[in-house]
Amino acid sequence: MISAARCARTGASPVLLAPLVFCIVLLASSTAARIPATQDIDDEDGCAALAAVQLAGPLEYPWSIAFLPDHSILVTEKPGRLQLIRPGAGPLPVARIPAVLHKGQGGLLDVAVDPAFSENGIIYLSYAHGYEELSSVRVLRARLDQSSNTLVDQRVIFESTPSASAEQLGGRIALTDDGHLFLTVGARWQAKRAQELSDDAGKIIRIRTDGSVPEDNPFVSLPGARREIWSYGHRNPQGLTFDASGRLWSHEHGPLGGDELNLILSGRNYGWPVITHGLSYSGEKIGEGTEKEGMEQPIQHWSPAMAPSGLAVQVADSTSFIWIGALADQSLVMLEMKEDRIVREHRCLQKQLGRIRDVRIGPNGSLYIIVDDAQGGLYRLDAAVEQARRSSP
């Protein structure tokens, strides 16, 4: 195994990826001769260079991370708080957060920063709204007044079809530079709804950041269909991000096994509950099997389930590095992908920090994660040698 000290002698890392990924590239290349035809799961070798540095905590069940242009960090807490964390300072609560339904898996979920934040100050929040017996997923658009640390000019720009469950909400947001907002919505324990185009449950939706629906959405002209639907057949997607090429990626929770990583394409059917690589919680088969004509196959799937949450993609040369938080597995999963094929998998920080709820790439190229716990925290992940350099006088 290559040591962190050897990583330190390799020279400068790519500006975007920072020392962390550069070291992992070296670790991966040292074992390239034994990569099999399918992915090789490696529980810790390849993760030795990682060191977690706590930046803030305790945070109560933090759910999402977003970065402001000045490198301040926004963190949502599921009970209904939004914290602003400035470099070198403790969390500062943002005022006038909308009332949220904090039951089951519900609460304040994602936060996303408008690409033009420096000019407009706009952020977006997703959250559970309503009552335990009937709730929806909302998206709020608001301006963050940094002089008073308050949300102003608030407007709800999306509300999903309601459900009699406060679980399987989805709730992840991804934004584009040309003014589109994508949102995941879970199937809410009513699996058949994921196949119904008259319903937002089990879908990824696409709207404009002003709340309007683009006319080039795939089902906009289909009678009875929800105009905002972009893709369907999802169970509970809790990761959503774009790669450097502008491709949209998502992952979702399976039932008993069958967690999936998917490349999301317009109008495609991702199968749930007709096809799945998982089983029911009683161990019985679900649907018609693992594949069917007209339904997409995942890029990767996992059994037993790791409960994925949070998603980030980095690129170095011809290799994409896909980072996924794992709740049940209590790890940070790193996939190496070449030509849309997973060639290796690493399980990092396994059982060291707890349930990893979100993973994001910061403005400096470093990775940031949050741990899902009543006493949770925000962490930056450094190469071990980079941590030593930061700590030296």
C-alpha cells in the first residue's frame, strides 16, 4: 500500500481535484494490474490518505451542504434550521426558515445556491410540508440577506402531489447554469405511483428556477401527465448531481438490497417497482425481475443495501471519481469509472464517523461531508499529509 508520505512526494495535484483525489489516483494505479473485468470492492486500501477534519458541530441531524461564493458554508438541519458557517467562525442560524414537517424522514432537506448568487443572493430549500397524515415536498426560492442573516422575498416554486407518509421523500436538488432546477421525489411507500405519470411520486422533476415548466420537458404534451416530470420509475433517490460534461447522475435506495446509481436521461423509465435488483423486506421477489425492455439498467447496484445519500463527481484525466455517502454502511464510497463502467470501488472511513448523509465538492476542490446524528458534524476531508501541513506552525 502506498503511504501518505509517498503521496506527498508526487508533486502538485490538479487544481480542481486537490491533493485528496491525486493521492487516491496513485493508490488506485498501484493496483491496476489486478482490476478484474467487474469492479473490485476494496474496503480501505486506497483510502489511507484520507483524514477527516471537523469544521462544525454538534449539528442536529444535518442533511445538506452548499457553498457561497465567499467560501461560507450553508448546512441544513432536519428539524428546521439553516446554519451559516463562515471560515473560522461557529454556526450562525439563518432567520425566517419556513415551517417544516419534522416527522419520520421529513424535515428541512436540501439547500442549493443559485449560480448567480453573487448578483441575486438566491438560494433554494427543499422540505417536507403538511401533516404526518398528508404531506408534500416543497421547494422554496428566497434571497439570503447577508447583512441580517435572514431569508427574504420567499416564494414556493414547487409542491409535489401529496402523500399519506412522511417517508421516502427524496428531496435532492441540482441546478444548471441556464436556469433549470431538478428535484428528486420518492415513491412514498406507494410503489405503483412511481410508474404513474399523473403523479410526482417516484420521479425526478425539472422546472425553471422561477417555478415555470420548460416546454421541452418530455411529457409536457402528454394528456394527464405532470408537465414537470423528467424521469420516472424511482424508489427513493437521495443523490443528484451533474458531472463536468453536464450529465445528470442520481442514486436511490432499494428495498432489501438493490440500491442503484443511475445516469438520468430525459423521459426514461428506471423501472421501480416493475424491475429491481432488490427483494421485499420479507425476502420475496418484487415485480417482474431485474430487467425489462424499455426500462433502464443502473450503472451500478448494491446488495446488501448501503443506503446511499449525497453524491459528488470529480474527473481526473480519463477517470471519473464518484463519491457517495452511505448511511447503513457508515462509510464514504468512492467509485472509479472509465468509459461509463465502474472499474473499482473503495469504502472509506468505514465505521469511523457514523452515517454519512451528504458529500460535496468545495470551491477549493476538497471534499466535505456531514454526519447524520443528533450530535452530527461537518467535516472536510484532506489527504493526511495535507492535514499535517495545515496543522504545522
